[in-house]
Amino acid sequence: MAEQAKSPGLARNLISQAGLVIAIVALANLAFLIVLDATQTRANPYLGILAWIVAPAILIFGLAVYFLGMLIERRRRRKRGAELAAFPVIDLNRRRTRIVAISSIVGIILFAIISAAGSYQAYHYTDSDAFCGTACHQVMHPEYTAYKLSPHARVGCVGCHIGSGATWFVKSKLSGSYQVYAALANKYPRPIPSPVKNLRPAQDTCEQCHWPEKFFGAQLKVFNHYAYDETSTPHEVRMLIKTGGGSPSGGLTAGIHWHMNIANEITYVATDEHRQQIPWVRMTDRRSGKVTEFLAEGSKLTPAQIAAAPKRRMDCVDCHNRPTHIYLSPDRAVDRALLAGTIDRALPYAKQQAVAVLAKDYGSTPEAMRAIATDFPSYYRKNYPSAPKASVDGAVATLQKIFTSTRFPEMRVDWRTHPDNVGHFMSLGCFRCHDDQHVSAGGKRISKECTVCHTVLAGTQANAQFEHPVDLGDLRAVNCADCHTGGGM
């Protein structure tokens, strides 16, 4: 009796064969990406996610499709009793068969190579700052513009917002899933809120370059201001900033960086989204274990509310909250332009008029450009017709450039929406806690004395206190931001 022909395998169907092709391509990409990841000199979150999540996920998907096709084929056979024709005999002695076989093999190899190269190019592009700032995140135009002008312009976006490793990459993308929908549906907030609540701890990002244990000593900083008078009178403040340190191995645990989480740990409660109102602070001396809690006078927070409130452990970004996305106020931006000479100080009331046109609220950037080009020259044509036209035109160009890099009406972004906590000139900053109003149970206060963090220098001598150009009495009774709004005096 002749032997009965074997039934063709269940994988003999288009669905299973398509799944097999997907799995083979994914496997080729996976091998390529793993080799690439292993040869990189620095960890890259995008490469990690492609190599260890995306490619394996596609491989699993291909295998799932393969087995799904087998299940469907089995069900079809049971239902219809249908049989597939046996595989054709592949005879490589035939010229046509050899051509088809060789062409198929070469095509598969080329497809795998092209697919692997495409994966690399995709990884390379998604790791770029242009991708973060323009291609995928059009709503991030203000942040991207400020980033390109910042001290961290050579640090990739992912270096701070994600850091190394795939874990935080996944967390950041999952937390941003709603933002993707909001951007597509044009439902995103204007401005984009800050601080970023799910930002990776500074210990994992900032401190990979800025080493807190090596902070020590003091730094000389010069602040240049210009008055709102006719001659834009310059006023220079030379200040010795007591940077200090937080590690006994680097010197005394004193100065501003005493706050760092090395010898001390600071925890606080903020009652607003921007962390500008801080009624409760806890300081822990990590060497002795002593804990001191401070509560702002007049605060209505009860012990139960404090215990239930979300608490934040202080790190770099609580003070350096605008390290990259910096939106200068008109006052500060014009001071810099006058110092650089891009606005001619010989123009009467140059500071006053420049700040006036920059500080106005406009409905759009084109509207602002037209107003600056009209209003600033109009003032000089009316009041100082002899003012050099070249100086006026040069100032207009500078002011337009300042506006497009610091104010974004379409997204409602400017210096007021994102206060800078370094210092306390135009926002509360240090005075959120250092206000003489936070008191411990033992009567200890968080000091507001100027000399705690800096010393003003006059020649080679140091003044005990900062002396304001205008006598305001006891400076501890006021805050700088009460008068210095950033948009004029």
C-alpha cells in the first residue's frame, strides 16, 4: 500500500509567513542594536529603548502573528476539511529556480541591512535636540529657543530630562502620553507648566557634571544695572557669593551649598504649583540626626495637614530652577544689551524706552515686531529728533531679537510665568524660606541677613550690609521683588 502523503504544516499560510518575516527582520535589528549599544562610549536612553524594548517587542509581535496564523489555519482546516498543495520541488539544477532562490536570499539580506540602518538613523535623530524642540514638540518652541541661548546649549535635552538608562526613558514617555494627545488635539496648556513634577532627581542628572562634594569657597560676581534716567546711569554691584559646600572633605559645610544633600537634608511643603509659597521646612543634620522644623508665622497649616501634605526633598533645581530655559525680564535683558553696546547708551532714556516697549503685552509676535519698529523710533522722532538714526535702528533690531528670544505671546510665556529662584531680585527666590518668618519650636528663625549668602565689596573692603542706591530703611522689612518687577520701575 502506498504511504499516505503528509499533511502540510499549519504554518503554510500567509499570516504565519508574514509574522515570520517580521520576526526575522526584528531579530536582525535586535542583533545590530545590541552590538551598537555595547560599543557606545556613553549610555544612551534612546538606543537602550530601541535595543531592549522596541526591537524585542516587534520580535514578539512577529512571533505572535506567526502562531496566530497557525491557529487560524487549524480552525480553517477543521471547519472545511481543506488541504493545501504540497510544497513545490525546489530543483537548483534548473536555471530559473536558481535565479529566484538567489534573488530572494539577496533581497532578504538587503532588506535586513536597510532596516537595521534605518533603525540606527531613527535612533540618531530621536536623540537630537532638534527632534525634542521642533519635530515632535512644536509646543516647546519657547523652551527650545531659550535652550539654544542657555549655558547648557551643548548638553542634549535627554541628558537632563531623561538621563542614562531605559527605565527613566520609559517613565518619561509614559507620563507624557497625555501630552501627546493634548498636542494633537490642540488642548495643551499655555504656558507649559513648570516645574516638571516627574523630572528625574538632580542627583542622577545635574550632579553627573556638577559634583556637589567639590563645592567650596566663594565666587566674585559683578552685577551691572542701568538707571531709568536720561543718561541710563550705570550702577555696578560687586558681590562675593558664599558658594560654600556641603561636604566636610571639601571644607566647611557652610554657604549656599550647605543646603545640598550631603551633610544636611532639607525637606519642605509648597502650597502652590510653582513652589513659590513654602510655609513649612524641615532640616535634618545627617551627622547628628537632629531634626528641626520651621513653620511660617501666620501659616494656617495644622500638624495633621503638614503630615498629610506632599513633601519634596530639596535638590539643585529648587534654586537653580531655570538652568537652561531662561526667560530674561525686559529690565535684565536691556541691562545686558547696554553693557554689550548693542543698545547705544548715548540715546536719551535708552533704558526706560527700551524696557517700555519690551514690557508691553502683545497678542502675537508679529504684532510685537511691528510695535517695537514703530513705537521706539516714534519716541525719538518726537522728543529727540537729533538722535542718530543708526543708533535708533540698531536698538530696534536688538529689541526685536530680545523679544523673540524671551517672550512668546502665542504660548503666553515670559519672565513672569517662570520665575527664577536663583537669588531674589525679581522673584522671591531665597526669600521663600529666608524671610525671618519661618520659626522653629525652639524660637530659631531662618535668617534673612544679607551676609548669610553674600558680601558686597567696595574696593578691597567688604561692607557689612548691602546698601541700596535709594535709602529704603531696614531692607529686611521688604523684598527686592516688591519694586523690581522686571518690567520697569
